[in-house]
Amino acid sequence: MRRTRVLVALGAVVALAVLGGATPAGATSTSFRPPADSLRALAAPYGLRIGTAIIPFDLDTPAYAQIAGDQFSTVTPGNEMKWQIVEPTQGTYDWSGGDRLVAFAQQHDQLVRGHTLLWHNQLPNWLTNGVANGTINNDQLKALLHKHVTDEVTHFKGKIWQWDVANEFFANSWDPHPLADGINGDDFWVQHLGEGIIADAFRWAHQADPNALLFYNDFNIGGEDGTNAKADAVYHWAQQMRAQGVPIDGIGNQGHLDTQYGYPNQLQQDLKRYAGLGLKVAITEADVRTFVNNATDQQPTDNLALFAQPYEFSKMLVACLAVRSCISFTAWGFGDADSWIPGFFTGEGYATIYDVHLNPKPVYTDLHDALALAKGAPQRPGTRD
Ligand code: XIL
């Protein structure tokens, strides 16, 4: 009897150790068990979460919901937590899409990335029109943003693992007015409220949910554009934020690649450099696009792209695996039919893991094999350590 009790107690200690300590924000234990050869199960031994963006109302399609639950251990709403969607009319919130995704995640033992609180795109018309016609002045704009961040983070409090607090503030080589520190001087928020608004948003989000991990998220910050200038700028800004005690926990590299530009060999080093500041890192919106015959079938027009697309995608995953602080690798949707690419990049597509009929593509096998073969990859710390 006594012996059994000791064994049970020991078992509990071992189980706790395996789970890596504290339960992360948003985690619920369910009886859901993913297939043993799924992407999420193969990544679990390294403590790495594999994710996807989700269109919550597509979860009504059984084949879609099945893949979403089986293959991924973290999910991000593609649009449904953006300001335009959550407050279409001033003062009237619509959390339905976000709530639906959170419920799905809880049923499937997944963590949620919240995306995104402060961005120049997908703002509600009432806000941008009000600013343009002068009925919303800068003080009011700041108060509205404070309320937006506080209300949204509070609504989802305890249910979000990582928040993309601020998105796409740094200038690209093609932007005309970068500030001395690399922030885009033409950004809507920077123009009206100054660049200190980014740190304010992190402080407000932290006040509303002190347990959520707070990320800065951007594209081409791993050398993807052939120079490392944007990465350098984000690195120095993050270093300053840390020095000033701003509550920032991580840097998200979106990871939108295009086969015509080749693989960014700088990426792994850049991820490691952010991690050197004591930050977590994540690949938050991975996809690899290429030119296709048409937006419906999305067949690559160049045979070499059939090799380049899976190669670049899995190499990006390997870069994340190699960096211990890289805690999640999220694909921006998992089916070509749902991808944002054909609508935003003329003539391109074939960017995701499954084809337009939700059949796994060669990239699925390459990601699967990269995870299965990564035996020496470092074990990530617990989801919140
Ligand atoms: C995209 C969505 O996928 C589209 O459905 C929407 O029309 C536009 O936004 N970087 C980001 C994401 O941070 O929020 C964007 O998502 C893709 C680029």
C-alpha cells in the first residue's frame, strides 16, 4: 500500500518534469491525442510547437478541422483578432471568430497565438475615417488604442500563449522615409503618436494579461531581402526595449519566402542573435510562394520550384529547430485554396503545405522528415520558462 503510494507520487513528479513545469497560459489538458506521426507529435520531443493560421469558420468543413487538430499544436486566427474585425462599429465588439478558435484550440490541446494588436493595416473604417476628417485627434487616438489593447487582451486573458503586440513597424529598402533607427516614419501610428507608441502597447498588453508572452512581429527580419539592414534595426530596437524594461518577450519572424529570391542563409544566425538578447523567437507566418499556372489549381510553372518550395520551407523549420529559444513554427494557413498569396502576389501561389484539395504536398513530407531526423536539436525550455 505504502509502496504504491510512493510510486504514484514518483509518477506524478516524472509527469510534471516531462510537462516542463508550469501550465502555460491558455493550455488546458484534454483527452485529445494527435496521430503519432503528425507534425505536432514529431515536434513535441523538442518542446517545439508547430502551428498554422486558421480561418475559424472553415472549421465547419470536417476535412479542414481534422488536419487543423491533428497536425498542429498552436493556432493563430488569420484575421479574427485584428481591430477591423473585433470592433467593426465603434463600441460594438465581435469576438465570435476569436472565441470560436480559442474553443477549438482548447478541445485539441493547442496553444493560441493572438494576432495582432497594433498594426497599420486592417483598421476599422470608423477609426481611419475619423482620423482623416479630424473628428479623432491624436490624444483621442491614443486613448482609443489604449482601450482597444486593454479590452482585447482582457477579453482573451488567460487564453493566449503569445500575442503579436506590434506588427510591421520597420522600414524596408523600398520605403522612402525610414527614421534613423529604422522605424518607418510613414507608418500611420508613428505619424500620429510617435514611435514610443510601440512600447506603450507592450506595457498596456502586459497590464491586461501579465502571463501572455508579448512579441514584436515583422517580415524580412532574417535577411530575406538580401541585406541584413532591417534585422539590424529590429535587433537594436529590441535591445533598447530590454534595457528600458519594456515588457517584450519575443521576436516573431513572419517567414514569407518566395522561391525567386532563394533561401535566406542569414536566418538562423539572426534568430540566434535575437535570442542572445534573452528573447524568445518564433517563425509566425511561414509560407513559400512561387509562380503558378492559375490561382485555382496553383501548379508551379517552373519545375525547379517543385524542389525549391519544400526545400526552403523545411530549411526554415530546421533553422528554428537549431535555435533553442525558437519556441514555435507557424505556417500561414495549411491549404493552397485558403492562402492569402494568390490575392496579394499576382501570378503566385503553391505557398502552403497542402494542395487546393487539402492533399499533403511534397513539403509536408519534407517537414515531417526534418522533424523526425532532428534528433540532436536542443530541447526547448517549458512553454513559459
Ligand atoms: C493577411 C491575411 O491572411 C489575409 O486574409 C488578409 O486579407 C490580409 O492579411 N502579414 C501579417 C498577416 O501579419 O496579418 C497578413 O495576413 C499577411 C501578412
